[in-house]
Amino acid sequence: MIDFEGAKSYIIARLREELNPDLKYHSLNHTIDVYNAATNIAKMEGVKDKDLGLLQMAALYHDSGLLYKYKGHEEISSLIVQDILPKFGYSKNDISSISSMILATCIPQHPHTLLEKIICDADLDYMGRDDFFMNAMRLKHEWMDYGIITNLKQWYSIQVEFLQNHKYFTNSAIKLRQEKKMLHLLEIKELFAK
């Protein structure tokens, strides 16, 4: 029998205690945010019961690889799921589905199933919300700390390109977030032009 609460408590405790505190964006708060967004989008898309539980578990574990490394952490997250979730009653098929969802969140995103599309939309849900700039600044600081970017101009350039090329996959996320995401793109273009 699946112990959802046990698996959830296990990873939340590890993320709270072991995640590098320098991760200003990819923190426990981000994981909880993706979990909540995935749950919300899933309900709008009519996902329930076991599929909802698998999606929620994928959301909880999707960045767990950050406990070990930054770049390519999704693959490590998938390995963590394969190692840990059998102890909480998850079958090989369940774990395969969860792993596929986690790997779908790699940028650029290439989801195939509805659950993969939902987790991808949930992972970038903030781009179409009022707290976009606050989250973007957290990510900017994190990327500067990790040497991914070195200056503000580079950051704005990447943001413009990413927002222009990004597409939400589910009708629910498009309805909820697309319009505001495009407003954020215009605002960043204005900032970048100055």
C-alpha cells in the first residue's frame, strides 16, 4: 500500500534540512509552490485519484537532485525517486511515471502525457503570476552565485528569449497564466531597452 504522507514528509524534511541555503530560487518554497500549482492545474484538467497522487509526488521530488548537484539535477531527482519511493509502497510503474514527469521538467521542456504537461506548467507557473518579478530576482541571484550569468544585461536577454519561446501546455495554464506572462515579457523588454 502506498504511503503518500510518509514519502511527502521524508522529502520535505530532507529539503528543509539539507538543501544549500544559497539556493534562493530552488528552495523548499519553490517545491511547495510547484506542488500547489500542479494540484490546482490537475483539478482544472480533471485529474484525480491515483494520477493526482503520482503528479503530486513528482512535484515534491522534482528538484530533490539539488541535494547533490545543480546542473542536470533532474536526472538525480529521478534516481532518488527510484531509490526512495519503493520504501513507501510505490510500484515500478508508479516510479516510472513519476520519473518521466520529473525528466519532462528539464529545460527545454518536452512533455508527452497530460501529467507531464501539468508538472511542466506548474514548474513555470510563476511566470504568469503577480509574484513573477520577485521569483525572477531570486533566480537571477542564484544564477549569479552559480556563475551562470555575470551581469544584468545578460539576465534580461535570457529572460526575454525564454519568455518569448516558452509555451504553456495545458489549456488551464494557458487560461490562467498566458496573458500575464506576456505582460511580463513586455515589461522586461522595456527594462532591457533602457
